[in-house]
Amino acid sequence: MKRSLLFLVLFSCALMSNTLQAQNCVPTGANHPSEGTYTQDVWTAYVYDRLSGAKNYEGYYQHTATTGTLGLDFNTEDYWDKAKNPTYQNKAYVGCSMNNSYFNVDYRRKGFPRGYYEITITHDDWNASVSLNGTEIYSSFGSANQRLIANTHYLDQDTELQVEWAESFGNSNVSIQFNRISLGFGQDEWLTAVFSDDSFTNYAGQFSQSGLDFTSPWSSTQTPSDAPGYTGTSISNNTSYIYRRRGFDCGFYSIDVTEYDDDTEIIIDGQSVWSKTGYNLNGETGVWTGVLGADTEMEVKVRNNGSGPTSIGLQFNRLDQAPAGTVVWTGKQNNRANNAANWCPALPGPNDQVYIPKQSLTPNNLKLNVDAEIGSLYIAESAVVDLQDHKLTLNGDFELQGALVNNQIGFLGFAGNQASIKGKAFEVDQLQISGQNVNIATYQNISVRQWVRLTAGSLNTNDKLTLTCAFVNGGTELGQIDEIPAGSTINGEVLVEQCMPARRGFRLVTSQVTTSTSIHDNWQEGALQWNHDPHPSNGNRPGYGTHITGTTSDQTNGFDLTPSGNPSMFQFNNASQTWSPIANTDATNLTAGQPWRLMVRGDRSTDITSNAAAPSNTILRAQGDLVQGDIDMAANFNATKGAFNLVGNPYAAAVDLRKLMLNSKHISKLQVYMWDVTKGGKPIVGQPGGRGAFVTIDLENPIGSIVGSLLRKQYIQPGQAVFMVARGSGTPELIFKESYKEVEAPIADVFRAPTAAFMDIQLFDQNSLLNGGSTLDALRLKWKDTYSSLAGEEDAAKMGNLDENLAVVNNQNYLSIDRRAFPQQEEILPLFINQYRHNDYVLRFNNKNSFEHEVYLIDYYLNTETPIQGDAFTHVFQVDPDVEASTDPMRFALKFKPQGKLNSDTLQDETWSMYPNPLRGNQLQIQLPQQATGTQVQIQISDMLGKVVWSETQTLQQKSLSLESLALKAGMYMVSLQTTEGQYHTQKLMVE
């Protein structure tokens, strides 16, 4: 009795000791999972001791060494020996040690890749069970070898799965395998999985169904297992099924459910978008609207939880018109074209058709934020696209039915074999053809704002192309046709425009196209009478057309009436060197390159019955055929040396004058003459001045026009005519070549460094200079060792203006550019100014390079010599129309003196004199200072044109010289003295 009692006491103490020890080693705290919890995406094994008869929690381990294609399978032997226990040499185990018998292991996990699975279990022990979301789906007493758990089971991220078994004696282990059944999505067709229960659990079979729209393919007395093509086991009415499909033609859709029964849910890319409970044989429309694409996965889940029939039907309504296989803009994330999330199915490539749907479907309008190359582009009606800032190159068609931001495209290129431009009209800065043929088939004309460039292929305009002109930023922007390579052509007529800024004055113009209709139909806009304005200004756009006058009987010969009947359009006869008015405008067509002189008063809203009418901006336009290829424009030239020939630019593009002239024959290569309507100061309506002036363009050194601010001075612009001068005695040749085109010519260009020295002299009226006006006229002097100081072919003759003229006089030749050898000391260059229209003037001198001479401006009227100092120098002077000497054309001259000898070596006025002055006979006496006796003196008398009319060298024997037998004509002369010691001086002599 005592021995038994002692045994019980000892056994109880042992149990208490084990219990206390277990309480100290059981894992707790935030770093350990709570007993029995389901851990996300990992198997956790909870271990229990049953040695005392009770089920006591001892510890856990996480089974991360999973296997299988999905990483779900496990085998307990990967962690412990099945003949031992879960704590034996298990490095992952955390908790109390245990005996090899009488324990439980409970594996739990939450989260599985979505799908339907077959689950196979193997266990060697007393009993085991498997529970899915708390419901037991398997149990077994005793060991099991590769037993497939009945039915197919759906698992997803929220699924909780438990595998538990108990060990008594012997071996203990469990392994489990997961096989995901291919109940996936039908590719471009519906694949329907059928289940024998109403909870999508017991997989029974499947069938496929083609087409996008579908209805249940069984009768009201049948079940889904009766569907055509069904494979699997037959089921009863209490069922469930899921339609699945991956792959749709990219685009915007709405979905109608035509019928449903009993509980239905639509899931798109894992998101539930619509669900209903109950049945409705009439369905429901517009249950969802959005984008479906090649990667879209759609599920339609139907649960029949009653004994009656079941059915489902869907209808897809396309909200856009994108063809099959098209890449569609969705704008799901933002407006950036290079964001793949904004496209269905992916970013478009060089061969993809691209479709932009209407604006109401997309949350963001497309903006081209990078250069892009695609196949073709279709912009649907009411779509809005921004294509202004980057280059878009197409290998297929372009069709615009919607709208462009500002109705503009920055750069549109075509690189494919064939392409068409269709739909609405638009404006494009740069249009490039680098493939084969491009055909314009738009409703109205497309407008090119900068250039059309063909590097290969041809362009068929179908008379739907306009080269626009616009007044922008104080200047103009003009559409042009760049070089057309051999083998390429532009077929069809082109409408060309030319901007004429508000300025009443003549222009030297030509047409950029050859028309089949008259001047009147084009430049006069086909007006019916003198005060008819067919296309007036509209908002920021100026009016079109101008008046061309020459009659007092309105529209006679196509001319507009004026009270005087004076003509306003002239042609120049190169042979006779004369101007004559044109005969008519209604029977004369425009020819590309044929030059004219045209008075432009403004657009056709201008009141031409009043000279005081304010001018306005206008655009002249003409439609016709382009000149293409190289063309000789010297056919009607006057080959006489020095003859002026008027020629027009035949191209719808700027042409590099220097290239053109350097390759010409028997034409002066150094300069051309342009008429600049902005010259002459600010125009005052109804008063003289501001009617334009000739500009001599120095092609040898095209840093800038000698008269100031003529844009693109090295280039002849589209629609512009210029004068050229015949040189030599051969037949002139002037070949315009496609390669001379410069559609992107900069404002100012420098081909080489300036010559050794040059001076620009500009004439302003003071009011214009103070108010930012233009020059009245100007000239250029250039010095170089290889030049001759004699007037010749290297110089530019002065062309007369309507108002002030400024020229240098070289041996009775009036020049606008005088190329000379470096100056000699005491050399005098007479200046010529006439036709004064103002009282207050300014001469501005710009010295670009220096030489070893000081330059003085002589004013014979005021009898002054003013040094011209610095790189920029201005001289203010006045004229009095009542004083003849004040307005004398030869009032001014330039004088050159060696540097450093400005005062000390100059014979002062008070030390010498000449008499009589004015001279009335033929003898002149000169009184010299005492210190000059015994020296040699050279005496020259020059007229006001700089021509030396008398010259003599004398040795001074006394203080006076006597000049006899002069025989000078009445007029003004300059008498200059120069000694062998370098002393010099000049005085003005009047001869009566």
C-alpha cells in the first residue's frame, strides 16, 4: 500500500515537472505565430503532445522547403525523421522537446494561386484529416498511400487549408501534392467549366463555345453537361458553371446581359464588375462599359441553387470602330503617348494600325510627347489629339475624323510604300515623304506652314495642298517645297500664299505656280467690282487678295476702278530697259518666275479711292502647277554689258542667291538688287516718303544687307523678283537648281570672314531713326588689295528710288557698292544724296574693320570736316529747301587722312589762302606761309564728282603760287595742296 502511494506521488511530481517545463518552452510573443492561426502563403506546422492524455501545444515550425510547380507541395520528412518526432533534429522547430509517440501535427496555410486543384495525400499513421475553409473534405483512419481527395477544389488567396494527423506508435509522416487543373481561360473563345454542386467546388467537365456573344447552348430541360462538345460527367440541375475567356479585339465595349438564372457574377481581370441574385429572362442592359483587349481575362460565374433550369446570355456592343488587330488608345493612366498603360494591347510599333477613339470614351486625350513611328493612324470623330511637339512618322495611312489641338501637326512623315491622307483638313508644319507614293484625299486642303520635303517617292496633291503664309511674331511664316530629288514628283495643283505686310508700296513679285486661270481670278480673288471683297479678314486671319488698277471704268480688262485710272502692275522689258503697264488681268495667267512690279495697298477692303486709306495686311494666293527640276531663267535676258534684267524666283522655295550667282554665266556674281518696301522710313499715308527703296545685296560678304534689316538677305524668297546685271559679252545663263533651295534658311548667314575693311553708310530721317523706323537708303564701301578704285564690273551701280537716294560717286558713276583699293592720303570720295523729302536727317556710319587712315565727313555747305570715329558713328544734319546749297546733291564727301597726322602737320586755314574766291576768270593766286618756301607742293583741283580737272607740281620760290589758264566751268571745286614733307590741306573754290 505504501509502495503504491509512493509511486503515485512520484508520477504526479514528474507530470508536474513536465508541465512546468512545457510552460517555459512554449513559443509566445510577436515573433511567433499564435497557436492554430493560418499563415499567409506559407505552411506552418503546429505540434501537440498527447503523452499525458491531453492535447498540449508544444511548438511550431514553418515548412518553407515546398516543392511542385507552384511551390505548394510538402513532405514532413524534409524536416524530421518519420521514426522520430517533429522536434528531433528539426532546425526549423521552435518550442519544447517531445517524445517519439503520442503527438499531433497540424499543418495550416492561407493563400493559394487562384485555380481548381486535385489534391493527393499520403500519410502513415493512426488517422488524418483535411479541411478546406473549415469544412472537412478528407478523413482516414490508418495509413493512406497516394490517395486522391474526392472532387476538385477551388483555391485562391483567401483559401484556408488544414492538414492534421495523430501519431501513437511507429512511423509518422504526411506528404501532399497539388495539381492545378487546366480549367483556365479559353483563348479567343469561351471555355466553360461545369461543377456538380452549386458552389464551384466539384469539377465535373467542360465545353468550349466560339464567338463573342453567347447564350446557354442547352434547352430549358437540360443541364450544362448537355452542351455540345461537353466532356466530363453528367450532372443534375443543382449545379454551377463558369464561362472564361482570354483575348478580345482591343477596343471599348458595353455589355448587356440578355438573361440570367440564378445567381450571376461578371469578373474582369480579377475584379467583380456586376452581380445579380435571382433570375431574369429579360436580362439587363449596359451592365459594364470599358476596355477589353488581347490580355483581358473575363469570367461569368453562374450558380443554379434550385431544381429548375439555368441559363445565361451576354451581348457585347462595340463603342468604337477600331478594326480587328488595331492598337487602341485608352488613356487609362495619363495623356503620354509613350506610356504602355495607355494602350491596348501595348505600345504601337512601326507596323501597327493605331486607332484613337472618341473623346467621351477616354479619360485622357493623347499627347505625342516623344518622336514616334507607327503603321497607320485613324483619329475617330470627336477624338482630340495633340501632335504638335514631336515627330510622327507613318508607314501607312493617316485619317483625321476628329480634332487636333490647334488643328496642327508639328512633323508628319510617310515612310511606307503607299499611303493616303484622308478625312478632315489640318495644318502641318513639316510634311516629309520618304517612302513611295502619298495621296492626299482629304475633304478640304491640308495646309503646310513650313515645308514639304521629298527624299523619295511622289506626292499626289489632288489639288488639296496649300502652302500657307502667316503673320507671326512681327514677321511671316511661309510654306515651301524643299528640293525634289530625281525620280520624285509632286502631281496636281498647289495653292500657294504670299504674305504682304501692311505697307502701301510697290513690290517686285512673281508667282510660285503656273496657273490655268487669270491674274484676276487669283490675286484679285475673282472680285466682281472694285469694292468687292470676296474673302475678307476673319479674326486673326487677314483678308485675301489686293486691288490691281488701271481703269476709270470698273473691271475693264479685269482692272479695279480708281479715280485717276493709274495702273498699279507693270512688267519690265529687259531688252528696252523700260517699264510698261500690263494690258489686262482677266486674260493673262500667272507663270511661275515671270516678274512684275505690283502696287499693294492692302487687302480688298482697302478704299482705293483715297490715298489716305490705311494699308492692311493681305495674302496673295494662286493655284496652279509647281516648277520642278532645274530651269534656266535667262532666256529673255539682255546680254548687253551693264544691262539690268528682272528675274523672278520660279520655285515655291527660298533659293540661295550666292549658289545661284556663282554658277551663273555672264551675269554679275557679286550683287543683286531687291526692292524693299519697308525702306524710306515710317510711311505716312498721303505724304511723301516710305514708299520703298532698292537694296543692293552684297553676295560676296552676306553678313547683312547694306541697307539694314532685310530678312534672309542671301536668299531670294518665294514669290520675289530681283534685278541682276549682265556682265561680259556672252549669252547669260541663270539656272535655278533644286539643290539651291534653302527652305530652312536662317535670318543671317556668314559664308566667310569679312574683307579687309568695309563701311556701311545709312541715311535716315531723324523721326524714323528715333522711332525705330527703317533706312531711307544706304551704300557700302569695301577696300581690298585686289580691288580697283576705278568703277567697274565688280561694283554695284545705284538703282534710283522714288524718294531719297544715297550713292558714292566714282568718276561720274553712281554706285551702291564701291569696291576699292585701300585709300590714299587726302583721297576724297564724293557722296550723292538727292530727292530730300524731310528736313532733319542722320547719316549712320558702321565701320566693320579699320585701316591706317582717319576718315572725315566733309560738309561743303557748312564748310566743316567731321572725324568719323568708332565702329558706329552718327552725324545729324538739316536741309533747307529754300537754300540751294543746302540740298545740293554733292554736299557731302569722305576724306581720308593718315593716322597721327590730323593737326600738327596740317596747313592751318590762317596760314594760307587763295583769291579770288569766287573765281571769275582763269587765274588763281595762293598765298602760303613763310616756312613753306623752298619746298615742292602738288596742287590738284577736283570737281564735286571727285574728278581731277587740273594738277600741277611747283617749287615754292616765294610765299605765293599762281595758277593760270585754268578754264574752269562754273561750279564748286576742291583745291588741295600737299608738300613733300606731308603737309596737306583742302579748300573749297567757287567758280562763277
